[in-house]
Amino acid sequence: MSFPKNFIWGAATSAYQIEGAAAEDGRGPSIWDDFCRRPGAITDGASGAIACDHYHRYAHDIALMRELGLAAYRFSISWPRVLPYGMGQINDAGLDFYDRLTDSLLAAGITPYATLYHWDYPLALHRFGGWLHPESSDWFARYAEVIADRLSDRVTNWITFNEPQIFVGMGYQDGTHAPGEGLKLSQVLAIGHNVLLAHGKAAQALRSRAKSKPAIGYAVAVSPVAMPATETDEDIQSARQVFFASDRPLSRNNSWWTDPVVLGRYPADCMALFEKDMPRIASTDMAIICQPLDFLGLNVYFGETYKAGPEGVPEVVTYQPDQELSSFGWPVTPESLYWAARFYAERYKLPLLITENGMALEDTISPDGTVHDRQRIEFVKGYLHELQRACNENLDVRGYFLWSLLDNFEWAAGYTQRFGIVHVDYATQQRTVKDSGRWYKDVIASNGAML
């Protein structure tokens, strides 16, 4: 059975992870450029200074996308490439790059999906107060206006933020990602609120400035997905309860980051939990945050299993010793994709896109010159079967973006984790389509019927 007609098949990347050219053509530094200079912050002392050199090789990469049959490509725009200081002076050379990228995608018959923010915050703005600054949401709105003015005649699909819970939780709370700060909870919550305001203001900016009707979304990290041990009502409710629980860490808290955006309120149990650390919320804030959305993006990688314990209290079911893992140590749990889609569809009643899903492996080029990544093929096949189930149950899932098109800079892990369906030799920048890439081409061509 194939996927719904007009199902969107794509792949995803982000600017800092692939573009390189970090100090070229007027681009300003980001917090990740700065963080990568911190001793011990990144495995092997790596950085995104060169990455996949996509800035210079985008035409070749788009030719690969066309060869793979991609219908859509999700990329992010580098804020400091367009506004080197985060606000003020516009860098025309940076905008020119995204012009060329967009035009080349459209010429290849590939629909662009542009993410405004995928973690590369302008360093100049960070030093001026960053997301803690009361005007930070206005800075982001102005950036959104600049992008809308330049690209919205051709780009119609927009994502405001990628995984706010991750860049806030890991960047500002535990410090393992840029900018590497370990702030107190009240500051982290203030940052989170400003990010949510920035989302709302950016959505307003896109809608008011767009030259063609925009479809606007917001992408959240939902791993680990809470999954039921059995499909009894009791176990499903236990998993649902954990999935939206208030006492999850901020970097895993689904309701905290999505309820305000879709429902116009922070969850009451979270408000009670964080009461003494909450920032001041103006009377107009929630109306700004809660803008009409055309879709929600879900980034799904793995799940944890729960059952109903005594008196209905959820209990985690531990992984078996033979649980399959990715090279990142993440468990392979295909059913997590189904439950993420189901729980989000039930609660928020919006169309869904799977904006990231994929597997890290330690891929190498074989003597025959190819990359035989059978494990990744089986991973994606299993997850797509579960997504097919969601579609068959009439959940409104519109598309799937595989992470990632290219092997790339994997944040604090440097270049040790390969997620791509195209192998990149970082020394030579040689691209090699992996077996998974050729297999994915067949999946796309059959609209999933060959799974």
C-alpha cells in the first residue's frame, strides 16, 4: 500500500552543519563558531568552518537531490550570513546565496522548505544579551522580515524554529551545546518565553510580508517518544501521560514547547511546577505566541516504552540487552514514529510533517567504491512502515524528510556520526551516494509502495 497522493518526500539539512564558508562573503560569526573554539567542547576539536562546503558546492548537491528524486528539500538559513551582526546592516552576498539556492532547487523541480533558525545565533547579538534580552523576539522578527522580503516570492513553506527545547535546554541549561552556558532555571524559562514570542512574531512577519501565500510551521524534537508496551487503553494512556508530562526535563518537555504555540497557553501543571521561576508574562504575550499554523514538524529518532503500573502510575519498560542501537547509542524503535504522530495529532489537531528522522552509523566506503549501509535501509524501512500505519489510520501526515541528505557536522559530536544518505569525504569533499540513497530513490518513485 502506498502513501497518500501528493505525500511529500524529502531530505533535510541545516546551514551550520553543511555550508562551511564560515568567514566568507561577509558572514558574521555565530555562537557555534565561538563554541567550537572552546577546548574540549567538540569531539576532535572539529568545527563547521568548512563542513561539507555546501556554500560552494550547492549546485552539485542539488544535482544529487534531483538524481535521488527528492520532491522537497528542507534547509536552514544562516542568520549571521544574512545579518552579520544579527540586526542592522544586511549582507547582500548572503542573501544572494539563498537566492541562488532557491532558484536552483526550483529549476530542479524540488520544493524548498526554509527553516529560519537552526541554532546558529549571531555572536554579536549573543554578546548583546542574546535570547535573554527583552528585545530578542523583535530582533528575530526583523530577520524574518528580511528573509520574507527577499525569498517569499518563491519560497512558500516556512519553519520558524528547529527544536527549541534542544537548543535552549542543551545550550543554556546544561551547556553541552552552544553557547555552552549553565544558567539557572529562571533564566532558561525567560529564554524559552522569548523564543516562543520570537516564533509568534516571525509567523506574523511572514504572513504580513510574504509575496506568495505562506505555509508556516514549527518543528519540535519529540525523542524519546513515550510508547505503550501494549495497545491496551491503560498502557496507551500511561505513554500519553509521560509524553506530555510536566516533570520531564525542559529539553524533553513536549507540552511546554507546543501548547503555547498551538493552544495559546502554557500547560497548567507545568506552570504550577515552575511557578517561582517563571518570567513575567505580559497580557498580550500568549496571543502573539499562538499564531495560526499550517503544520507541525516532528523530529523523531527513538522512543521509550511505558506500561500502566499499580494504580495506573506509568512504569518504564527497560530495553532488552539485545536492543539495536545506532552509532550514537540511540535505540532503534520504529513504532516511535507512529506514536509521535498519533499523540501529536490527537492533542493539537494540525497537519504533521516528519521534519527529521534518520540513523547515525559509522559508514565507510567499501573497496567497490560504494557505501553498503544496510542497517540504515532497515531503519528507515521500519520507521516508514509505522508512518504508513499512521496514514492508514487517517492521521494527517503530509510528508517525510529524511535526516540527512549529507553526512555533516553533528554538533558536539563533530564529524564522528554519519547520518547522510550521501557519504562525504571531508578531506576531498567527494560525494558518494550510499545504498540507502539509491533505495530511498525507489521508495520515493513508488510513493512508498515498495516498502
